[in-house]
Amino acid sequence: RVTSDEAVQWEVMRGVCRLVDEISLDMCPPQFAERIYDLIASVTGVRDPFAAEKRRANELVLDLEPRFRELLSSEPDPLLAAVKFSIAGNSMDLGVVREYGDIGCLADSMLAAPLGIDDYSTLREHLSQAAHVLVVGDNNGEVVFDRLLIEQMRLLRPCRYTYVVRGRPVINDVTVEDALEVGIDRVADIVPSGLGAPGLVLLECTDDVRSLFDGADLVVSKGQGNYESLSDAPRDVFFLLMVKCDVVSR
């Protein structure tokens, strides 16, 4: 994506091989990914190689938004439908796929599909008592579905909402600028993690984000990268994601 210059590509590859020697078994995949993408940026000078794809993802879902709003209004449980849309949006992960596919059809099929692990009733219970809800974002495109989800949550519980994004560009993950572009600021405070990792690594994020994470009454984590970094978090977290590899599936 960044360059067709084979000499530069090999320089990146050699750098990645050197990074392998620095891997600790205690590191989660997003920690290593951050180091790889920082290396690519330092060698090539390109910090955001997915910039065009990120804009296209948001435009794609924004164009479909009226249709999704119509579907939500006709569902007996709009919050559950918004949860499923938000999960369907997690397929828009360019760390795994090369094209976004037919997101409209995928979201429609998600409405009829059962959740692989279903803690929805517990989510509603926690939401009904929350004074502060923290949502950890993941990909562009998906972020539009997250806004619809937060809107539905606010209808049931009009409390404080915070949306955590990446501190700098990595893959097609959402940053402050991306979140503002799709209007997340209309439904939640936007807070950057301070990291370029494609996951919220609590040991390395800002003190402010750690405090918000610890103090929120309800934490909703989007995507597989955030699952990989938060699955051992010392608190309850509701994970909304599409599983994309056998390891996480197990």
C-alpha cells in the first residue's frame, strides 16, 4: 500500500525481523502491531497508509444510514438491532480483509442471526443503572454503526457517554478526526488512547483513559483488537466483535 520500491519493502521486512527478537510472551498482538506500523511509518514516511480507505468506509456507511435507521425504527427491540449492526460493522477491518464487501446485506443477515455468545440481557441490566458508559471504538465505517448504537443506548439511559479512539493512525482504525467526521461528538465525548496500537492496551494508554476505563459503570469494547488487549482486564467488559481467527474463536 505504501510503496512499490522493493528496496524499501525489504528494509521494512528486515526491521520487522529485528522486532521479532523483542517480542515478550506477555505482549498482546496489538502491542506488536503498533511497533510494526510505527516501523513502516519511520522507514517510508507514510503515517496513514489507509487514509483513503478510511474515508471511503465512512462514506459507504453514511450513505446506508437512512436505511439502517428505518430498520431500527421497525424492530421490536431497537437496541438489540443496533448491537447487531455494530457487530456487523466490525467486519470492516482492513487488517484482515482487502475489501469491505456488501455491508448492507451483512447487517440485514445479522438481524436474523443469533449472537454467538449472548449476554444482551445483562448488558441492558448494566445500562439501566449506569451513570457513565465508555465505548472503545475500533474501525472506520464501523464507527457510524457505533454512533447509532450509542443513540439507542442514550434513549434508554440518557447519561454520560465516552468514546475512546486510537491516539494516532493505525490500519483503518478510528482516530479523533475520523470520529468527528461521522458525528460521534453529537452523542459522546471523544477521547484518544494516546497509542497507535490497534487495541486499547491499558498499561500503555494515557492516565486519563485508564481512569475513565476504571471508573465507568459500563464498558463496551468494539472489535477483535480491543478484545485481544482487554480480555484479561480487571473488570467486566462487554465485547462486541466478529471473530476473525481460530485463536480468538477458541
